[in-house]
Amino acid sequence: MRHQYLGMFGMAVPKITADMSEEDMDMMVASACDASAFLKAISHEGRLMILCHLVTGEKSVTELEDLLAARQAAVSQQLARLRLEGLVKPRRDGKAIYYSLADDRPRRVLEVIYDMFCSVDQGKAKAAE
């Protein structure tokens, strides 16, 4: 896409202009749909916590139940949604099913979320308000 400028973090951010081609606009709409589906998938606190645990490595469903203090049915339901959206991948070992991140997208977004909402610096900023 030709119409870009560097945002505050030095990353390319699309710039919508009146002279954008129909093809560029279609590409932007398709990307917005993909981003929206991704954000919807991580917008549930249970799914977000599962992804946070999986950032450190593969976990079994039983491990996730214990870490989340949640019932197996609830954990499995959230894992099914994450799997449907392509964010996690399963691996069976006997009766146990293990999950890991499917790619680096969740880790990259979680790093930003952590920085914005969970880091020590963020806690200090909230306390100063």
C-alpha cells in the first residue's frame, strides 16, 4: 500500500486519502476485517489469560484448568474459539491434549497489552493519577 506514514512508534500506519485506489481501499477493508476477528478472539478475559499462559510455552488442558482455576468445560470452550481463529494449535499425547501458540501474532499483541496494562511502569502511572 502506498499511502502510509510513520506513527509514533515508527511503524507504518495506513493513511486514508481521497485519491486512494479502489484496490488499496479493498485491501484495507480486508485487513480491517482480519484485525477485527483477531481482536474479537482475544477480547474475552478467559481467552486472553489462556494466551498469556501459552506465551511461556505449551500447556495441557489440565494445566490450563489449574492455572486458571476454571472448569474443564469452560477452558475447552475458550480453547475451541482460539483454535477456530487460528491462534492456538493442539497436540495430542495419549489422552492428554496440549496447546501452544500457532504463530507469533498473539505474543506480539500480548507484549503491547502487557506494556499498556500490566507492567510496573503502568502501575506507577495509574497510582500517580
